[in-house]
Amino acid sequence: MCAHVDVVPPGNVPWRHGPWSGAIEDGWLHGRGSVDMKAGALAALHALGTLRAARARTPEVVLQLVASEEDGGLGTFAALERDSAFDACVIPEPTGFVVVCAQAGALTFRGTVHGRAAHAAERLAGRSAIDRYVEVHAALAAHEHALNRDVEHPLMRELPLPYPVVVGRVAAGSWSSSVPDRLEFEGRAPVPVGMSPAEARAAVEAAVLGAAPDDGLAVELEWTGGMFASAETPSDEPVARLVAAAASAELGRPARFAGVPWGADMRLWCAAGVPTVMVGTGGIELAHAVDERVSVDDLARVARILARTIEGFADGA
């Protein structure tokens, strides 16, 4: 089992209980990282503690509590460099109790659109970097549409938007009465399941650079931050079937397999040849948000699912 213990910053908006409070109110545990994913780490610890106290027969189980998942997965990467001889891995990320067998990857990009400065009263003598960027932005939207038009993976196909493309920051100009000669934009592009990061990067480059107006001014694109691959584990793998059976028993209804548009350390385990799935609490919509919190009852349910999964391995299911 693998859980990350690093968290994102708390942001700039005041929290009801404070980001580091650990307050429990009305059955909810509050604080940064509570749902993403300290709850999963606690559930795994409780599962192992309960099985040990009961002297249950179990296979060899390793719980890895890793750092750096939020900015690249270096903790898991280092752990797998030391030892990757595992039969399977379960990651208790907040999946809403669905068994996640596929995850998209992600790339981070930064672009620069050049223009030609001029006085605002002589606008026609210049070339606005903002105007030039509009065509690039439209090309990125068209690229997103193309990626999501005919999604092949059956689990990813069920999502409302399997592969989002987002421009998260745009900055341009330096004076209100000048034609802006430079615009910078930053964003995130997906790596669809089955596509390599290099292929995904080339597709974004083709969209951006292909949309650049042919007017002698440059549009540049560079890749910053992490480069995260996608991952998948067939839903008929033993670990997927065991987790689904354990979740079904706990929930009293058939567990559902799913894909997710966000990245996680699952990709590193799969790349190491270890069949990996994710299952965890509800509340992914609260991850990275102000007033992040997790249901204590959900945490307990995940602990029981993990314990059942471990017992299933011991029984050779």
C-alpha cells in the first residue's frame, strides 16, 4: 500500500478551523491534506493494526508513506528504485469508493507570444501580443475537443471531460496606453491513457505553433514542471477484483470500476510492472480547496476495505 503525506499550500482565504487544526466536527476531520490523502494513510495504518491485533494470517504487506507526490512523485520513485518486487499495490487516494484502474497523465507548459509595441494612439503601427494569443487559445480549445471526441479507453470514456486542457495563467503588457509586445501563458495538458508523454507534448506543440500567425513574430513554447505519464491496470487483474470484492462487501452494493482525469503515484507503480489500483474516501472535490475535510466514517470504511483486500490476498483469491 502506498500513501503520500505531502500537501499543497493552504491558500490565501481564511479557513473555518484553520488549515492545520485537525478539528473534528459533526463527523468530519478538517485540515489541509485531510482528504488528500492523510485519511488514506490513516486507513492503511488502521487496517494493518487491526489485522495484527486479530493475529490474522496475511501476506507480506508493506505500507509506504511517501513525500513529493504533489510535485512529481519523487518519494515513490525513490522507493521503487530500492525495491519494486511487489505482487500488487493499492493506493488509498480519495476515489469516492470506486476502484480506479486508469488515470490520465499531465504536462505543464509555458508559452510566450511576441508582439510589436506602439503607442495606443498609433495602434496600427504595432501588433498586439494579446490579439496574436487569441488564435493560440482557440487552437488549445480545439485540441481539447479533439482529444475528447473519440476516447477509446472504456473507463475514461465515461467521464464528462476525460482529458482537460487548461490555461491557468495569462499575463501581458506593461502599460495601459501601449500596444503589448509580450504575453506569457501557462497551463496544463493531459496525457491520454495509451499515449506517451512525448506524443502528448508533440500534439500540443503542433496545436500552438500551428496556430501562430504568419507575421514574422515568434510564438515560443517550453515544458516546465513535471511530466506525468498515464497509467492503467486491467479490471480483471487479481488486485482489481480483490479490491472490488472488498468494496462491494463494505458498501453493500457492487463496486464500480472507473478512470480519473487526475494524476497520482499509480503511474510509477504501473511503470515498474506492479499492478496497481486506487480506492479511497469521498471528497476529491475538497482536495486542494479551502476548508478541506474528510468524513471519519469514510475513513473507517476504507480501513475495512483495505483489511478485507489483504485477507483476500492471504486466501489466494
